[in-house]
Amino acid sequence: MDYIIASTVVTDEIRFADKKTVEKKAGGAGIYALCGIRLWCDSVMPVTGVGKDYEEMFGEWYQKNHISMNGLIQKDEKTPYNVIQYFEDGERSETALYGADHYRKIEVTPKELEPYFETAKGIYIFKNTSPEFWNGILPMMESSFQTRSRAAAVMWEIASDSTCPECLEEVRRIAGNVDIFSINLTEARNLFGTESLDEIIGKFRGWMGGPTPFAGQNHLKLIFLRRGSKGAVMITPEEVVYVPTVDHVNVVDPTGGGNSSSGAVLYGWCSGHTPEECGLMGSISAAMCLEQYGVPDEIGMEKREAAERLLAAMKGNNPNEK
């Protein structure tokens, strides 16, 4: 399998600020990142734990979209159930109905991911700075890199609970060991303690292009700074590229927009696209995931062909402005 999604897949209950509630939707950062890649590529699957109830609830969706469930590992009777509450100001909270311990029990482990570093093209990881996880993953990644057995490019999309000034040095250390780092602007402001976009970009550029005091050899090649409705900033050692969102999207449900765009950026990068093209692919995947409640019912060739046409139309028309 070319692309591996290493993030918990859950059942979502989404409660909107207008009191509307949508129940029992396939959710979690992983399922949206998977959709973001699936728009462009068939060879993608999740690798994580689930409950015994997961296939009964969502197996039909996987079958319809020709997505393998072989990477799903039964670890409990029940799949995590998350309640997402949106507020009038656009902020949201997430509550794991079965508790944090149950959620941690279900999560993928470094050992379960180990085989894919040598066989996949890209691995998407959604995670905070958990020492238990990264102390298992980072030596494995570095060893496979040194022995040239590592085929996979790794994207880390950081979880918001680690985007605070106290976590800054650890975030930088981990980011220096991956190929792509994905973070949204609110999280970056919290991490660096500044509102200035220019200052944030400057700090991120300082993370790239040479060894870091925390990571030794620096593998970081791209930072995907997501700005919601304003698009994204693609930061590499050589350039900074601003990319827009897709025009005239009917946003029904904002859940998963960032995750789906991150998945698409990983695919684009591994496929040899330019930073601008990667960012635009992210915008296109996000737009697809915002147009209905939960994930799209079916992601087929019609959607892919439309996405490729849209990418061609958007390329080169980006004014590269803030």
C-alpha cells in the first residue's frame, strides 16, 4: 500500500452552534486525511486500532470506496465515540465519550507502524508530542533512514494540545525528524506566542535547511501552514508560497478540512508536485470534505477527474499574496 494513515478512526457525533446534531458519522483525523489522499490516489489505507463494532458501522463505506480495512486492528469491543461541539465563535470542543484511557488503548503503536516505513511512499501521522509514541517512532525512523531502507516520506500533523510555548523545543525536535510538518495558524500562534504571520513564517524557516540543536540531522523539507478560509502557506528552505482556497465552496460541515488538506499535501509531495501544486491539492481535497456532513459518501473517478481539472485551472493563477 502506497499511503498509510496512522491516526485513530472514530465515530463522530457533531453538534453545531445552531443546535443541529449529526450522529454516527465515520470520523477522526485519520478518516479525513484518508479521504484527502483518496481523491487523488487509490492506494491508501488506515493503520490503527478499532472496536469490533467498526466494520458493521462503516464497512459498507470502505467497500463502496474500494479502501482496504486490512490495517485496522481490533483492540476493544467499541470504537471510540467522539462528541464534537461547535460554538458561535467558530471554536469547538471534542469529548471522547468512552474516556481518554479507552482512546489511548485504541491508538496505533510504533511497532504496528514499523513495517510500513520500508514499503509505503508516504505515512501520515496525527499526534501530539507523546513521549511514549515518539520515543518508539523516532529511533525507528532514523535507523531506517541511515540504512536507506526507509522508503516512506512522513508527515506529522500536530494535535492542538501540544501547540503551546512549553512544548516548543520538543515540537521542533520531532518536526526535524519528519519530512512534512502540518499545523494551522491558530496553533502556530499559540506555539510561538505571537500573532504575526511574518514572524511565524520566519521562525518556521529557521527550522529548515540545516541541523537543529534538537534533532541532529534535519530531514524537514516542507511546512504546511494552514490558514482556514485564507488558504495556506507552503514553507520550504528555498521559498514561501501562498495558496488560496477553492472559490464558491458551499461549506456544510467544517469538520476535517485541515486533515483532508494535509493528506492531499502528503500525496502531492510524494508524487513530485511543486509546493504550490501540493497546497492547491490540499485546498481541493478540503473543499470536497466540507460540502456535506461528515466524509463524502463516495469518492470515485468523477470526483478525481473534476479535481484534476480544477488543479490545472488554479495552477499559475495564484497571485502569491497574503
